[in-house]
Amino acid sequence: MEEKKTYEASVKELETLVERIEDPNRTFAETMEDIRRGRELVEQCREMLRTTESVIAKQ
């Protein structure tokens, strides 16, 4: 199981994935794998934001 990244590291990886997805020279399979990884990262970021919102709301 992969260790969760920081929010900032996840966003940076997402930016890299977007650049790769936009590259017309990549194969369909590579693009689909990048999209799958991007979805994982987006969900991790959403979870981090939900957790942060919850902590702030309790203060």
C-alpha cells in the first residue's frame, strides 16, 4: 500500500499527470493509467480537505 503524500505533493503530481495526459505521443494505456492515478490523488486531496474542514469546524 502506498504511503499518502502531503496535499502539496499530491497537487504537484496531479499537475505532472495533466501534462502527460495532454501529450499526444502517449499510448491510450498510458493515458488511462495516468487518469486512474489522478482519480486516486483527487480522492486523497478531497479526504485531506474534509479532515481539515472538520478540524476547523470543531475549533
